[in-house]
Amino acid sequence: MGRRYQAYPEYKGSGVEWLDDLPSHWEVKRLGSFFEERRNKVSDKDYSALSVTMQGIVPQLENAAKTDAGDNRKLVLKNDFVINSRSDRKGSSGISPLDGSVSLISIVMIPKNINPRFVHHILRSYPFQQEFYRYGKGIVADLWSTNSSEMKNILLPSIPTFEQIQIANFLDHETRKIGTLIEKQQQLIQLLKEKRQAVISHAVTKGLNPDAPMKDTGVEWLGEVPRHWVISRIKNVVNKIVDGPHFSPKYLDKGYMFISARNIKTDCWSLADAKYISEDDFNEFNKRVRPEIGDVLLTKGGTTGVARTVDLDFPFQVWVHVAVLKTDQTKMDPFYFAYVLNGTTCYEQSQLYTFGATNNDLGLSRIAKIFFARPPMDEQRIIHFWLDHECKKFDNLISKGNESIELMQERRTALISAAVTGKIDVRNWHPPQQNNHKETAA
């Protein structure tokens, strides 16, 4: 934590790996001595459904998976600690500010002789989360659950109540400051993305010459466009529109990359979590469609209407949620085409053509109907290269903003871990006078 925070005067070995050395006056006790488990089963008709998220316990999210187990949930009361027992939900936990109910996969604990605000920080800290899931059991290598009986055996620091409160006061204040900075940076990034989108949309509907004679298209989405541009539909500028296979193949650790809608972004490929398929499946899928450099991919399932031109120098395949547009390159520059599809005019049409209450789908025949204003090929290329240059400026700023957020998140994680495990001494810390709402021990 650097020079800003001091360590405690004396330490001793805790004998617990995740805690390491502790202040000499701290003790160690099993988690079960601080909590009682709440197992009451209730209905979400009597106790509103809550979501257990990485941000804490909140009213059930709109996008939360709904089940028919409304009468088979766990009771949660205000100041209970709730944690999702599954390893794929690591970090989803917190002290509940509300009465309600949660899924049976969550563990609900009632704090006893320990400050709830301190609990919220220590049991959500990175080292505790790692320790919690280390106790998990399961048959799948990357998915297992930790049960409450195992959780109760985890060793926690036992410290004076006034010190728990002081640590909670310190972390509430410092994490709130960091959270505010992160929120401002996120707002800036959102503004940059909106500006980037506006620049693209203007260029592909108005062109780069402000003095060009204009004509009214009579189409609300397009308005006026340069007089020499032609109104086209996607079906007029492609040789073929086809999507990937309509079933999920067996995924492998290596092989041919299998790209889905989530791997396609307007400003980049996002391939870190891409799947892989066998050579046999790859060759079988090639009979339906073979993505090639110069094709344009358009997401048609999940998040629809996101386009990217293929510039990958290796063979790959796509899933059903991705449409491959075989561009007629005598009519359309493929990179300009992707900018057009990502512009507001085409994107809004794609959203109107997306149907489905739970599984969004932008059908191939509906993709074909999307219209836009098409400049001559030489002008397309000029706009394409100009947009590459302008978007790069925005992308660099957005990248720096994301790096800044990542650093602040890392600092917040490190600060919480250091405070709850006694690596820094905040007993003499005082908040600024205007924010002095410090809780006092009873």
C-alpha cells in the first residue's frame, strides 16, 4: 500500500495461509463461531426475489434466469450475509440491505458477535473468496460448489469490535471514493463511444464533403444524403447471406476457432473466450458457409446488429448467431460496409427486425431488407480510411480509460485485502470532517 498507510507495530504468524501474519493482538477462530446458518424456505410471493451479484445483494435483476422454484427459496433478512456457493459465480456475495429470498444454491449466514459492515468487506475480499472456493467439491474441473458445513470451518481473524467498525468505516469511505472515480471514468468512456458512433453515422449518411449537393430520400432514418449516392438494400450488394450451423458442436481445447456473436465487437475482435471445434466439424460446416477475408460478419442472435469485416489470417467457423455476408466487392468496400452496418441507420433497422422474447433473432431474410445510402466505390474507400483514422483516436482514449478503471479496481481489491487481514493499521484513521458519519461501538 506504499507509504500512505502504516503497518501494525507487531505481528505474529496466524498459521492460516490466506491470512498470513496477523497483528499480534488479533486471534483466529472458525467462521462458524461468528455465524448461524439460515435455512428457512419461503416463497417469493411472500419474500421478494433477490439477486446475489458481484456488487452485492440487490432486488432481482431483469435479466436474471427465472425458474419455477418460487415456492422453494431461502429466506434472507436485512444484515444477513449471502454468498453464491458455485465457483462460476465467484465474488457474488454481500450483506443484504433488504428482506427477501434467494436461490437454494446460495448460503445465508446470520452474523453473531461480528459487525455486519466488517463482514461485508472481509467475506467479499479477494483472499477470502479464493479460500471459500478452495473448499468446494464437484465433478467438473471448472465448476464446483462449497457447502455451508465446509464454509463454517474456514478460519477468520477475531478482532475487537471497535477495530472492526474502524476498518469498515475506512473501507466504506475509501471504496466509495474509488467507486466514484470509476463511475466518472465509465461515463467518459460512454461519451467517447457515443461520439465515435456519431462520427461513423454522419460519415456514412452525409459523406465528408460538407458542400456536396444533397437530396431528400423520403426515408425518416436517412433524411438527406449526397445527391449522387444510391439507395440500396443489403441484398443488392452481397452475393450470399448465410449463417452458421444450427446446432452446437463438441467443443475442444484446441482446433479450429468457432466464433459466436459475443466474439464480434464494432471496434475489435474479442476472441479470448472463443470456442474450438474439430477438423471434421470444421470441414462439415464449410459445406454450408466458409468465412473468408473480405466477408462481413453480422450478429443475428443475442446482441444483434454488430458488424465486423473479416481480416483474420486463419481459418475459422461461425455459429448460427452469426451471419456471413459475402460482399460483392465490385459494389461495396467490405470495411466501409461494416461501418455502414454499425451506423445508426442500419443498426436501428436491425433492432426493429430482431424478434423473440427470450432468444433474440435477426433473420437472414430480414437482414437482406436493411437499406442504406451507397456512395461510389472510390468515395467508399476514402470514407473507410478516414474513419479508420478517426476511430483509432477514440479507441486509444477508450483503451486508456479502461486501463485506468482496471488500475483503480486493482487498488480497491488490494486496499480491502490489506485492511481486513491487518496488513495496514487504520485504527487512527479519521474521515474528512464533512463526511464524518463514523459509527461508534455500542
